[in-house]
Amino acid sequence: MATVDFEADDVAALFRAHYTRLVRALAVVCGDGELAADAVQEAFARAHTRWPTIRHYDDPVGWVRRVAINLLRDDRRRNTRKRRALERMATMNPATTPPPTEPEATATILAALPRQQRTAAALFYVDGLSVDEVATAMGIAPGSVKSHLHDARRSLRMKLGGER
């Protein structure tokens, strides 16, 4: 297949020509039209920032499609981790755990923690990352993550008045 050389402003034309079709197809894939639309929009935004390179690809729309599919996959993984974290939290002592159906309550409680503790706790308990993964994400040593988690648990224990 020959390389199609789009002009710099053709990313907008590409969007107009393919957006609806991509959203429709990806809505079937993920079962949610709004989620599909968000993923396609984000993929086109990324294409726009990389357009000088992408415009020379054999299939720029294929690149956008792949990015949108990857975004949907990432979202599904994130939601799975969130669901598992809420299930884990539901098995904990109710005196120290906000109801799993109220993620806003969790965010409110964690908001009272210092930034590093809040980040470590959110990545470890909500996102389900290991200590090493949290350390990598935060750019700190695993021992520091353990310290932040310990301090966060202690602060939350005192704040919530629980034993655990």
C-alpha cells in the first residue's frame, strides 16, 4: 500500500470523515457509546499532536483506531482494579472502611492525608499496585512507600477511631 501524504490540516478532515464510524464500531466493542466517543476523541487529540509523523503512515486512521482500542482496554483494566479494591475494602472492618458504593467518601477521607501518603494509599489500595509498582510510579524507594502506607493507616485509624 502506498503512503498517503496528508496535508497538515487534514487531521481535521480525517476526524470528520472517520469519527462517527470509529465511535460506532468501538461502542459495540465496549458496550458504551460515551466511553467509545471519549476514547476516539482522545485518540484523535493524540494524533493531532503527532500529526507530522502520523500523516506519513500508510493508515493514519488505523493508528487512531489502535490508540482508541488501547484507551478502552486501559479503562477496562482500571475499572477492574477499582472493583477489586472496593470488594477488598468491603471485607474490612466497617468502622474503618467507607461504604464501597461511595467512592466520593473514600476520596474525602484520603484527601485529609498528606500528598505522599494519599498517593501511596490510593495506588496501593484503590489501584491495586504492589509496593514496588507504587515506588516506581511515585519515583521513591519501596521502603518509603511502606512508611507512607504505615503513616496513612495510622492517621486514618486515629481519624476514624477504629481498631484496624
